[in-house]
Amino acid sequence: MQITGMRWGAKLLKYVDFPTTEVLGPEATPDEIQDLISRHGGVLVKPIFKGGIGKKGKAGLIGKATDLVTALKEKERLYFCEHTHGNATAKSEGVTYEAFVPAEYEVYVSLTDNTRFRAPTITITHHGGMDIEELPEDKIKVIPFDPLTGFKGFIVSNALNEMNAPSEIISPLVQNLPKLWDLYHNYGMTTLELNPIRMGRNAKGRLVPIACDFKCAFDGDDPSVKRLGLPANLDSTGFSKYELEVNQLRTYQGQSDVFVINDAGTITAMTFGGGANALVTELLGDRATISSDFGGNPPYAKMMDISRITYKYWLKQTNVLFLIGGKANNTDIYETFRAMADGLRDYFSTHGPTPLYVVVGRGGPNLVRGLGYLQDTLDSLGLPYSMFGYDSAMSEVVNYAEAADDWMANGGRDIVAAKLGIK
């Protein structure tokens, strides 16, 4: 799950007393908006997108208003706007009104788990703004730290001194940035980013870091997330019906991670393991209907439900059903293959036969027994298949699946259909 924007960001930052700009939601009345403008000199009007999507500022989707009439016009423009960045498209569901924060400096900071360092990492610069990725290395610091000792103020101080940051911003940041570790570490976050933190002056003239934009991502399997009391549908707007159905099957045992790659694809890969998922998704490209990881030793009932859902959405258009994974350590191959085979038999009984070529590549406990069960099912259904064991290179098995897809697309599908008695 991902969250962007200050509507929820401000509420989360209050858990650790981190200063934020004042925010009104889409339910704000004209009187409340006028009061905010009067007290702060103006507002930023920003669309609310569920999930995470970037580059809204560059797309002109942030309105500025110093009077109520302009604010309401910007509300009308942005309330149901659409935004596309990369391969992600989102539709706004309202706007927020965020108070102006006069500032002399803008700071960028993020916390994330970094696979390069195998440790949590802070990224920080006092050259905050929209184009962080374009900064030279000497103007931004990436610093890993020990999760046992946590994120301490001296890390901030050392990093800013090395970048020759203005001395007056260092102390306020040293006092406040370590609060973010409490939010990140205690509530199941995998990423937390504030950009910008505007360094505004309080009534005494002292600089105070004020969060003006917020992004975070959560580990959906971490129960600590529930302590925040976030709505269950907060990040569901960008999911397809297939993704929503599969995600509802999350349990303590077994992954159920899916993402639709191409809803016109012809290879449906039911993948086991993160490494296999990365390789298969990259090699198949647009041929793939979905990217998936169903590893973690799922029980029979869960794998049966996943199979039924996957077949219901994708089997009719699929040329190749690709069951692929590495050599498992603890996943019972017989149980997973039995569930997928029974799901296939159930699909044929309910929806009728469909021309299909099945390619299997796997290794692990009870492999031979699982392959035998799957073979008996495929023979009874009259489907062609090829099976590979743990001693076959996964990349070559992917190449074989692509060749099978080409054969199906060039007459093979008609041959299989004729064999199944499908007109």
C-alpha cells in the first residue's frame, strides 16, 4: 500500500509530532478555505490520488490561490482530474487545500530499506524540490545505518556538514528528523519520503522544518500497519478486479502478490519466488498477462482459490499456461501442483475446454509426485504440455514457453482446439 499527499501524511506525522503545513480536505467549506487563506496568505490546491503516482507538479496539477474565487476554480479544475506518469494512470478523488509556508530553504529526506547496503538508509539534501534525481552526487547524501541503534541526530549533522549546508538549518533538522524513524520503524513502512520540508521561521524567528509533501509505502503483511487505523480501501483505486480478488487471499502463509502486466497478453505465468518472478517478468515482456509470486508454501485451499481466480480472468485468452519457479526449500510442490491441476479441471468443467499449452518448470520437495498428478490431469483434459525439472536453466524454460506461444499463435491453437472438439 502507498500513500501520497498531505491529507493522510499530516495525520501520520502527528503520531511523532513532526511539524506539518495546515491541511484541509475536500469536505472543507468556503468559510474554512477563506480562513486558511486569510491566516497564511494563500493555499496550494492539490488533487488526491489513492496510491502513489509522481510528477504531479510538472504536469501542472498543483494550483495556487491567494483568494477564495481562485481556490474554488482550482478545485473545479483538479477535483476529478486524471494523471499519467510512466505506465501508471490515476484519477483524482477530491482535492486538499494546504497553507502557504514561506521558506528560505527546502530539504529532501527519505528513509527506505536499501538492498545495496542491506540496511535502512537515509537520503538527504538541502537542495529539495521536484528534481532530486538530477542533483550531482556532492549535493545529496545516501547514508546506511544500523537498525538496532536507529536513526540518530549525528547522522543528519554529519551529512549536512559534509555538504556545506547553512549552519542555521542543521540544529532544527537534527532535532526533528530522527522522529521519522519512529514512524517508519514502528508502523510497518518500507519507504518514507518528505519533499519538500520547507524551513520556515516561527514567531521567535527560529527556523522550523515543516513537511509540505508526503509519500510512504507499507509492507502489507506487517501487522503494525493496522495500528495506524487507515481505511481498508485507501490504496485500492488503482487495482484491477483480478488484483483485488487475489489480494484478499493474503494470509500468514504463502504469498499472493500479483500485478497485471498486459491485459491482452498470451502467456499467463504463475510464478513461485521473487527471483523467478523478476526473471520471468523481464524475459516475457508484453507477452505476459500478469507478474506474480505465489511462493511461501501456500496451503492447498489458498492455492486452489488463487488458481480459480487466475484461470477465470486469463485462461480464455491464454496460449501458454506457464507454471514456473526455482528449486524450493520448503514449498510442497505436490500440494501446489495438485491445487493448480484441480483448479484447471474445475475451470474446464464450469466453462468448457479452451485451447492451451502448459509449460512447467520447478524443483523442490515432492516434485515427482506433483508432476505426476499434474500430468494425469493434463492427459485427462487432452492438453499438450512440457515439463522441466530443477536441473533445467530457468531462462531456457522461459525461452521454451515463448516458442510454445509462437507455435500456438501460428496454427497450434487451432490444432489443440480441434483435438478438444472446439469449433
